[in-house]
Amino acid sequence: ENEKIISCAFLTIKIWSISLTSYICDYTIEKAHNKWITKVISLSLNRIGSCSVDGTIKIWDNNPPYNVKATLKCVKDSVVSILQLKKKELLISAGRKDIIQIWNMITYQNECVINGVSCFSRNSMVESDNDKVIIGGFSIVSILNTKTYRVEISIVDDRIKMIHSLIRINNRKIVCGCHGGRLCLIGENGIIEYIKDCSQSDTVYSLVNADENMFISDTRDKTIKKQK
């Protein structure tokens, strides 16, 4: 059976069927938003979520004809990224002007607005354990408690620069992919343990876990590397 994936580019969302031998676009949602779409993700209850520079989040049916179930209007801000908590019907959205919003995915109502939390890029939020979300911004990593709606820890360091991507390794430590091809490892205590300037130039756009101790990095210079 083919696997389904979702992609976005400019104003368009595409739904694909992929197998070992083929990539087939099953459906295209034209003009899904009024401005550039920054991220699209799969949601629980057979839904799709998309966010945009137009300041909205849209929730779609994940079946043809892919109708809009709800449009969430954010607080006077373009939306950089969205993340659904795995075990909760909560959606976290990050705005360009350091605004985090938490949404109830049953009622589609806004639960909370948190100001002053920087999120730099579409891949700069990741869920941690114990109801935590890790958010990477401009030379800062914030750890948000989604029970109390408060930032528990802020790690500020000019060496981590602009954070484009985040992952967790060993279920505890955080790896940040930064502008300038820099990788930073942050320990459980919130201290930066290791910094590596990769041979890859420019920006580490995404990080993917390979196993408990290895991850794969992708940069603008069109190189993909397995890191340890």
C-alpha cells in the first residue's frame, strides 16, 4: 500500500502517494492561503494543518475534496510554524513577532497567547516529554510548559545564532541546527555542551534522527550528512 505525504509551496498544498518506485500527486489544493504557506502537517482525526504569512492557520479534511474545516486567525502576525502535541488535542503556533498561541483542536478556540518567545523557522519547534515544547529562535532556546502555559527555561547564547532546526537525541539532549552551518548540543541542565562548525556552509535547515546517537543534517549548500 502506498504511503501518503503532504507538501506545500507558495500558495499550494499537494497530497502525494509514494512507494518504492513512484511518486504520484493525488490532489492539489490551489490558493490554499492568500500568502506564502510556511508549513503543512498531518493532524489527528484525519486532518491537515497549514499555516501562512497571511496570519492564519487552516484545518483541512484529509480526504477529497479536502475542504476547510476551520480557519484560525492569529494575533496580528504571520505564522512561522505549527506543532500538534502527540497525545493532546492542542496545536502550538509560533508567530514572526515572538508570539506563541495554543489552540484547542476540538473547539478550534485559542487557549492562550504567550508573548516574547522567539521562533525563527518552520523546523524550530519540537515536542519533548512531560508536556514540554522546545522552541528555537534568535540566539535563544525556550522550553515551554504546555500545562502551565509558561516558559520554564530560556537558554540565551550568541553562539547558537539563528536556529533553523531542532531535534532531541538520547531522549534528553537537544541539537540545534543554526545559521552558518553550526550545530549546537544542549544538555539536560540547559548548558551548551558542544558546538560544531560543519564543513557544510550556510544554514542547517533540517535535522532528522537516524538512531539514538546519530542524526542527519540538510543544508542550503545541497549536502546531506550523517552526524554523530
